[in-house]
Amino acid sequence: MMTIEQRTIDPDVTVLQVQGRISLGRDSQELEWKVDDLLKAQAKRIVLDLAGVTFLDSTGIGIIVMCGGKLKKTGGELRISGPTGIVANTLALCKISEIVPVFATLDQAASSFGMAAGVA
């Protein structure tokens, strides 16, 4: 099961703290819907904090990439923070950092907005 907690940190950065598994099923759709809701609310800077994620499959990768594309279309930016273990390995194997910048910590991801996209 996956849970998502939303909070805002300065300056105007929305953090979605994800816990559990991002895999095929309704849970993954919840993440997409949450990002869609944020887009409707005019959010432009979103960090997916994956520190609490224990598993990520191809469906999860697709949703992350799709969310990044949706944000980019509206002039926004998506960042990923805190992946570890198999989640970090999966992101690296799929070269997600070429599409959505990946950072070791939430602070690094949040402070990267407005800077050139890159991997820390």
C-alpha cells in the first residue's frame, strides 16, 4: 500500500512524501491524480520525496515521467528526492535523471529550483 502526504516548504515548493510501493494498481493512479490536482491549483514546483518508497515498477516509472511532462507543459518543474536501495537502482537503470532531476536529499531538490537541471 502507498500513502502520500502533502506539505509546502519555502519558497513555494510542494512536497509529496510517498511511502510504500509505487507499482501497478490504483495506488499509482493516486500519485498521478495528486499531481493533477496540484496542477489545477497552479503548483509549479513539486518534489516527489521517495525516501519512504520500498519498490518502484515500470508503472511507477511511467507515472513519474508523465507527471514530469505535465508539469513541464505548464511551465512547472518536478524533482525527485531521497531514493534508496532498489528504488534508486531502478531510477538509475531507467536513466530517469535525464528526464526528472534526482537528488539525494529533499533540501537539495528544493534548492535546485531555478538552477540548471542536474543530478546532485
